[in-house]
Amino acid sequence: MIKPESIFENILFTTVRIEASLPDNSTSTGTGFVFNYEKNDKQYLFVVTNKHVIKNSIKGKLAFNLSDGEKPILGKVFTINYSNFESQWIGHPQDDIDVAIMPFAPVLNELYNKGVQIFFKSITSDLIPSDKLLREDIDAVEDIVFVGYPNDIYDRRNLLPVVRRGITATPVSIDFEGKPAFLIDASIFPGSSGSPVFLCNIGSYSPKGKGLIAGSRIFFLGIVASVFTRKDLNNIELIDIPTGKIPVVATTQMLDLGIVYKSIVIKELIEEFLKTRGEI
């Protein structure tokens, strides 16, 4: 048993494995995570992933550990099943911004009425760094961690994701090629689509140009979406991270450079959705 207390233990339970059924009877798998948008003392829960993870899906599944009211019951899995899965999601209106959200509160209310308690932690909107903080405190190169189900690898017995490390490869404060995104240098595999990315320093950290500070800090930087690949010689492409396993005979080589859409994109998408409903 585990009762999440540390930063990393809590991060483990923010994600959810997404399994989507496609019309050709194939299955798409990827990562999603629970995001808590707070406004005027109200909380709005959403599941977040990439648009390409749920594209063309006709059915879908989200899997969670059950809860005893305080902590997860590891290995006791409850699966939420959806029909018309793709239609449950709201995609970013710009085609080239690969982010989608799904309201989560209606499902939670339904489960509560049935006496079902699932365990999860949410990423809160106050973890999104401000523009001022990005400019003044976060350096061009920072250590990052991201959480998910790379190549559909995870602890199947306990339903726990895999945590990976890397660094920012371009400054988070600057929009990469004019998009609200930045690059990370990390091993990214199929199934990593939708993984949340955190700047996470434990014990001490060094804000840009300000020396060493004792303590810890965590910021939610964004969501993994695409990866650079190489085919043959000198042919570099940017592709959506595959949602299934790559065959051994495939000649595509991941370059360990991924595009992360900034967390502010998620916040803005949620705000636009809530405005259309007259909720903010």
C-alpha cells in the first residue's frame, strides 16, 4: 500500500492510461492526466491528452485504482468505459496544437452516486509558472520529469505509470518556432503521448542567476505531443508520437527530442470552454 505524501508519489497518481478503440478494430494507447482548474473558489476537473491519442476513436477506457477513502488500493482497478469516445473531447481550435480536454466531473458524480471511489491526484492550475517567473527564474536548461506509459510499459499489477527524466532543450520562456511550445531532450516512445511534464527540484534549486536555495520546487510546464524522427540519411521529420508499439523492423529512429505544448495552452483552452458554457 502507498499513501502519497512526497512530490513524486503524488505525481504518480496524476496520470491515467487511455485506451481507445478504432474503427479498424485496432487499439490506440496513450497518456492522459487529471487537471484541476480553479477560479473564484470553484474547481473544474478535466482529463487532458493529445488530440491524436483519441482521434477517430469509437470507444475508450480510462483506468484508475480504487480508493479506500484516503489512499489507493493498488491493483484494484476500476475502468471507466466510454462510447463515442472522440466526441467526449474538446480539441484545441488550432489544428497544429495537439491538445484536447474532457470534463471529468460528470463521470465522478455518476461514480459517487453508485458508491464507487477512485483514487487520483490532480495537477492544479497554480503549478503553471507565470510569464514573469519563466523570464526571471527558470533557466534555458532545466531538469524535467514526465510521467506516462512509454511503449505501453507500466506496472500492470499496481496500475502505476513510469517516470522519466530529461532536460529542457529550448527555453520554456520562448515559443519554439512561434508556437506555444518548447523542446525537451528525453527518451520519448509510443505511449508517451499526453504525458505531463514537470520542472521538479527536490532539496535545493538555483533560480536563474540567483545562487543555490535550500528547498524544493515544482512547476507544471506542459504536455508531450510530438517527437523528431530520422528516416534514412539526413531526413528529419516531426511526427505525432505513435499510439501503438513500433515493430522491430521499423527503420524510424527517435531522436530523443520532443515537442511539449506549454501548460498555459491547457489553461486557456479550459477557460474558453467554460466561457461558452457561461461558467466563468
